[in-house]
Amino acid sequence: MANWPLAVAVTAGATVGLGVYLVVRELVPATPALGPALRRLHQPPGSRASAPTDRRLEWLTGLARWLRPPHQRLALLDRTPEQYALSLLLSALIGLASPSLFAVALAVLGVRLPVSVPVLASLGLALVCALLAHRAMLAKADAAREEFRAAVCTYLDLVALQLSAAHGPVQSLERAAEICDGWVFDRIREALRIAQLQMHSPWEELRELAGRIGIPELGDVGAIMRSSGDEGAQVHETLRSRADALRDQIRTDNLARAEGVTSRLDIPGALLVFVLLAFAMYPFVARL
């Protein structure tokens, strides 16, 4: 007769060991190769999405391609599809190992469970953990998008002030990005720095960044500043108007989201009324 508790314990230990190995392997810093780093700095516009990956992570690349991750949201969070696939894999491994470890603990205490119980529980919990990791990434991306849009409003006003101070279009974009702190302005400064290194217009780089991360409001900044740089137009009033319109749009979206949450709260309130009504009517029904 097979020793099922020992087999489950060995499987759980191997799964946990594989998860720990993958975590340690990803956390250990690796020395970047000079050639790929230089190619990433000097590649033409629009080709950064297909940057070369490490040969050791080819299996993660295939897994990420199979999972079809949301690339715009990952780019907004500054995460790669490989990191997304690895987070889902680790979450699934944790869910896969937890019921097995619980079954081993029960076996040590003398409680024997059928083999199908930990197996089915492991598969189900692995799927649930992977879905929770995916939902957590989507929630972070939505919160980051709202924060980015709010920061773009500030950036529009700052660029308009720099233009009003008789600075040039390129200088206005760079000086406005240097004023504020935060991860949003770090991304904008990085895009402007890449444009300077590659010697092409910063508004094109901003529009490319907007398309890559799914923030069209940042692309509006690039479009407005392109007309200023190409035609010499005075666009500071246009920038201020676009900032006011974006604030109104954000306010409208927040109100719509709040109304949706309020409408969902009406359902448990209605159910509570029915429960109270049932408690009130029970004595009269019981006497019949």
C-alpha cells in the first residue's frame, strides 16, 4: 500500500523549494551586459517594446506570451510581462502548496484525509491565488492611472507657466518636469532624457510613452507642444484649457464611480429591510 502522507509531504516540500528557488533567483542582482544596455539606449522610436530578454528567462517569456498579459497596464506599473507571469506562478505555487502542507499537518496529528481532498483543494486554491494576483495587478494599474492623470493636470499648468515665462517648448517641458517629485514625474523625466539622448523631439517621446502606458492625456501634452515647436504658436492658454478640461473629466469620473458604489450599497440595504420584515412577521405567522 502506498504511503500517501509521505508522497504528499515530498510533493509539498518540492513545490515550496521550487518557489523559494525562483524567488531567490529573481532577487539576486545580475550584472547587465554592456551591449544590450547600449542597444536599449540607442534603439529607434517605437522599438522599446521588443527589447531583448535574458536567455535564462526564455521560459518565462513563453509563459507570459501564453497568459496574454495587459501590456499597457504593466507598462504603467513599470513591470515586464515576465514579472507578471512570475507573480502569477508564485501565487499559484503558494496556493498549490498550502492544502498539501495542511494535509501533512493533519496526518501528523493522526487525521487522515482522502487523497482527492488535498489534490482538488490544491488545484482550486492555486487557481484562486493566481486570479487574486491578477486582480491585484489590475487594481494597482487603475489606481496608478488615476494618479497619473491627476499629475498630468499639474504638468500642463507647469508647462504653461514656463511658456509664459518666455522659455522655449523643449526647455519648458524639461523645467516643468524637474519641479515636482513622484513616480509620475520620474517617468516623464526619463522620457525627456531618452529623447535628449536619442536626439529627437521630446513631444514625440511623450506621445510614445502615452501610447505605451495607455494615458492619452499625456499624449495631448505632446500634441500641443508639437504645434508650439513646429509652428511657433503660443499655446499656454491651450495648455491651461486642457488642464481645466482634464480636471472636470476626472471629477466627472469620480462622481460616476461614487454613484456606482452607492447604487451597489442599495442592494444589501434592501435585503436588510426584508430580513427585518421577516423577523417582524414571524410571531404572527407562528400563531396561525
